[in-house]
Amino acid sequence: MPRKTWTLTDVDADVYLDRLAVGPGDVGGPAVGYSVTKRTLRGGLRDGVDVVEVDNGRFRFTVVPTRGMNIWRANCDGVELGWKSPVRGPVNPAFVPLWEPSGIGWLRGFDELLVRCGLESNGAPEFLPNGALRYPLHGRIGNTPAHKVELTIDGDTGEIALTGVVDESRLFGPKFRLSTTIATKVGESRVTIADQITNLSAEPSQLELFYHTNLGWPLVGAGATVALPVERMAPRDAVAAGAVPNWGVYDPETPGLGEAVFFFEPASDAAGRTLAVVTSADGNRGFGLRFNKRQMPCFTLWKNCQAVADGYVTGLEPGINFPNVRSFEERQGRVADLKPGETRCFELTLEGYANADATAAARREVAAIQANVTPGICVSPDPRWSP
């Protein structure tokens, strides 16, 4: 059977492959029209960053093993998926000051389509009574390099799978392992991320996790919309409360406009499946994010409608908790307890829609789920969801 595996990085075995270019001729089998390349970037803040670029013939995406196996950019049938961050990345984690006193140093490396937030903590920065930083913004996993990365291609089925292992651990603290498989098939318009988070410690550990999935110009702009089947929704704060009537519509570029954040309990089908769909203003392009509510019961919508030059972006963020300070989420019971050796699994799929028919079909899926549920829309923050 034409199926081959390449080890790109294996720290334990002292293996590191600086460059790789793979196509159908290197694998065999009937699957054609794809390519995978691995290279190390040089220059500026990206110096030393490994990237793996996968092209299945329709869907192209770039994985960054140096940054926790995040997905940097994607393109589906000519539709750009990602955003124009003021940060010129992908940034080597060595240049990201996670522990700067403000607690928001994480933003100096933030420009990905998808970045995991966690694992010990993942919300707003939290400080000790003496003012020292206790937990930085969005945690460490997204700025931690993978220590093992493998590429597998099946020439019969056309499946392309990139696997990676990232450890977030320290002495006298939590010891987590992220094992991820990022997979697509030749000719498909999607990529699926399947993650396993394992507690490597001999003691119980507490986990926070959400997936910061980010879109901006040109897909998202004035008049673009987002659709999500809603069980319940509440604004995070007074700024978002003023925007509740138009939570699903994006404003034009507005310099100085404050970010608006909305918290959701999403509705789902009987198996827990649900999705969020972003549609361009003209209805001709879109993006879908599929996930399972049983794995990730919380959903955060972040709308940052500043000027494009300053980072016009929206975040679709399914997770096990809301991105508040960790102590608040712990009090509300949304920080997961993992027993020694316990593993929790999470899966989500990113889809691109290159025409009005595909975009409309995805929105009909949202409507079909919503038809069975009357949404509860709160006009003010919920004290159980917002501190």
C-alpha cells in the first residue's frame, strides 16, 4: 500500500529535518495534485521558525510546529482564511515576552488563523495581591515548540496527516502533553484538528483550553455576518451589551472602537455537533468552524472592528471555559480536573466556502439546529459568565 511517513523532528532521537518537499511521485498511488513542504524561516522575528505547508489541491494551509502546532494561514479555492495582524509573523516564541509585567505580552506573537489557548490557564491576565503576574494572557501552549513532528501521506486515500507532540510542563507545576493530528484529504475544502491532552503528572492537574480561530480582511468586513445556533448568549461587559441587537453583523472599520465580546452556550444536534459560519458581505464566500458541544460547551465570539491597519479581526473560540481570569472560571466550575494519566480529546474542523451555494448550505445547517431551540438572549452580562 503506498503510504509513507517522514519524521521531521524527534528531539528524543536527535532527528531534525531542515527541508522537505513531497508530492505524488514520492508516495505512489492514485492520489495526485498535492504537495507538502517543510522549511525553516529566516530573518526578522520569524528567524528559526519551522513551517509545514500543505496543499491538497483545493485547501492550502501552513502549520507552525515552533508555535505549538498552530495554523498560521489557509486558502480555500482562492478564499483567504486568516487576518492582517499588525504583528509580522509567524514570530519565534523566543521573541514573545509572555511574562512582561502587563500580562499581555502574548499579543506580540499573535497573527495566526488558529492558536490554542491554555493549558494551565488561558484567559485574561491574572495578578497576585502584590501586583505580580500570576497567569499571562492566553497561556503558554501556543508559544511552545513541538518536540516530535511526523508527516504521513496515504497515496490510496489521499489523506495527508501531520502529527505533533508538545509538552507544557515544569517542576512543581502541571505537566501536560498535547498530541495533535492535523489532517486533510486531496481535493477536500477542509482540515480537521484532533487533539489529545494528557496529564503526565502523578498528581491531579487542572486544565483550561479554547481554540482562538481568527478571521479578518478580506473575508470579514462591513456587512459580513456570523451565524451560530444559540442555546443562550450574554454580552461580556457593558460595551458588548450595547451591541447585542447586532451581535451577528460586523461593523465597518472604526478606529478606536472597543472590542466586543459575547459568550454563548451553543445549541447542537443530538450528537453534540454544531458549527459557526462566517459569511462575506456579498454572500459569495464563507468559513465554517465545526466542533462538538460535548467536548467544548463554551463559545466566545470576539469582534475587534478597528482599522485593518490596527488589526480588524473576529475570533470564533470554542472551548471548555470562557476567557476570563482563571480564578473566576475555577469558581464557576469550568476548569477541568484531570486525574494522573487522564486524557481528554477535542476535535474541530475548519472549512472554506468559495461560492454562494456552499456558504448558504452551511448557514442552512445552522438554521436547522436552531429550529429546535428557542435562543435565550441576555441583554446584560451574566454574573455566572462574566466577573
